[in-house]
Amino acid sequence: MTNFTLATEHPVIIPSKQVHLDGILFVPKNAEGIVLFVHGSGSSRFSVRNKQVAHVLNEANLATLLFDLLTPEEEVVDDQTRELRFNIEFLASRLIDATDWCSKQLITQSLQIGYFGSSTGGGAALVAAANKENLIKAVVSRGGRPDLADQSLAHVKAPTLLIVGGNDDAVIEMNQSAMEKMHCIKKMEIVPGATHLFEESGTLDQVSHLAKMWFTRFLKKEP
């Protein structure tokens, strides 16, 4: 168990089997929950889009952990072979290890845990949420691939929000199909004019707001 200085960014190292993963942890002074970010292929803990969403969550008294799903050596291999970026079970196992690390390191805060997944990270987040069904209290997917969670979808208990760009037709269909297989509290929000990466002006602001509302609703501590 580690005592982290509140309201300060901390570089952290997360053990996962035989490797260690780099992360960035921020815990507000009055944190009411923590959100673990699960990025998509080709991204990292330095994702500009995820950092923007994380900042909005921090202002809403939610702690955040942005971390790398792959080691630098694995990134080199994946850039050449693409063998890991769609290995959802493998990515979910990394997320589960990060979740276990958070549970131990932040035990004094007793924070409720949520996941924010992007692209393939959305699928990994749902697989991990199904595995940690009694621990994970909320999931938000941005332009995610929940269809990749496959058989895990029916076992997700955490309230799940699927956010999709209005111009991302193929992913809209994938999210709709996946949502039909889920039995938890679930909702899909379509952001008008947005494409897959939400690069259009103001679209990521909408994502941040939707995520903030979902997480504050389901991660807030009981009075």
C-alpha cells in the first residue's frame, strides 16, 4: 500500500506477470471513484484524447489511471506484426492486473472503480469488467469495439455507456449488436458529426461530459 500525494500526477509502475507497465496516476483531494483508461491500438498513457477526458473527470473528483497495456518491447513487436492489438483476452488480463494493483495501492481511499475504453480497449474493458463483476461499477466506451468482448458481454454487470460518433457507421452497428447481448444497465449515445477518433471540433468535449455524468452517477460513494 502506498500513500500518494493528492492532487498531484504520479508516474507509477504496475506489475503484470513477468513485466511492468508504466502509468500516470492522479487522485483529487476529494476523490469519489477512480477510472482506469484502456487505450486502443497504437496509443499509450500519453494519449491526448484520453488525457483530455481524464482532466474533466479529475475536476469532477474522480481519480484516473492512464497506463500502457504493452511494454516498449512489445510495442515494437506489435508495430511489425499487429499480433497483440487485437488479442482482447491478453489486453484484458493486463487491465485486470492494473485493477488489482489499484485495489491494493489505494486501499485507504476505498474508491469505486470504473473503466474508460477506447477502440479495441472498449472490448478489453468489457472482458475485464465481466471478470471483475463484483468490483467494477461502471464502464464507458468511446468509439469502442464491444463486439470483440464476444461471450463476455452477457456477464457484464457494470452499468455501461457506449459512445459512438454519428459518422462512424460501421462501429455504430457493432455497438448496437453488442448492446443487444448485454443484460446490465446500458445506454448508447451517438455524438452527431463525429468520426471514429472524435477529432471534429467539440465532439471530444461531448464525450468528456457524457463520461463524467456516467461515472459520477455510478462511482459516487454512498452517503
